[in-house]
Amino acid sequence: MSRGALISVIYRKTLQLKLTELKDSKPVTLMSTDVQRIAAGLEFVHDSWASLIEIPIALWLLYRQLGLGFLSPILVALGRSILWL
């Protein structure tokens, strides 16, 4: 949905350009790749805010099932992220 809206905006702007400015116009050629990158980046925005809700709920559910064993996935994730750096 955002991809179509971005392409529409770029296309409308391109139609409003004067003929002298159209020679140097790169928006139409870059429209597909740039818009695809923006749309892909917007997907991660939703993943990040949703994970802020999912992680506490998952940890609470693990605590209800395992007790203090719910700490092990946290330790593994922290250890793995430290090794990743």
C-alpha cells in the first residue's frame, strides 16, 4: 500500500516538471528501486513496535509455565547478542 502511494507521489511530481528540468530528472528511473527499499524498511518499523509488546507477554507466559526457568531464554539471547558484536 505504501509502495503504490509513494510511486503515485513521485509520478505526479514528475508530471509537474518543466521540459528543461526533465533532462536531469532521475526520479522516474530510480522510482522502482527506491520505493521498494522504503517499503521494505517500513515493514521493520512495525516489527519493532510489535516486539515490544510480544516479548513481555512471552516472558510472562514462560514464567507461568517454567517458573524461574524463563530466565534461560533471556540469558541465551543476551549471550548471543554479545557474541554477535
